[in-house]
Amino acid sequence: MQRFMGLLLGVWREACSQIAISESVCRIAPLLCERLPIRTLLVQRVDLRHCTLQRVAAANQDGACGNQHVATPCTRQQLDDLLAWGHSAELKRWPAG
């Protein structure tokens, strides 16, 4: 935890200095991409009523903001699996795409 303290403080500072989550994500993504094996930071919300994942914000390693408000349709089983994973304490890595 100590080795990530600077990163955590930087993320916290950016998250607290912006009102819009999309602006925060555009500033946080480069910080995370420097230290973690990721290229893109996505923030999505689960919409159970419409059975979709709604993209709230996205940014790449350069801080370039991606297309916002994209809806990805899901089956009920996919959403159930995602929610079950979200309630678990396990890390999972999915292939890109």
C-alpha cells in the first residue's frame, strides 16, 4: 500500500478538484497508466432496467477523452455475472475488446 500512496493521493486530488466525472477521468487516466498495466480508464454504470452498461466517462493514457454516453447491450445473464463479480472480492482480467 505504501508504494502506491503517491498514486492514490494524485488520483484523490484529481477526483476532488473536478465536478464532472468525465473531467476527472481525463486527468486520472494518465496517472494510472503510468503505474498500472492499463491503456484506457472506463467508468460505466449498470442500467438494470434497460439491461445495458452505460459509459459515463472514458480516457486513454494520454488523457484524451473518449466517446461518452455509449450504451452496451447485455443479456440478463451477463449482468447477473457482472453484479456477482462486483460483490466478490476477486480480481479478474478480461481480454480487450
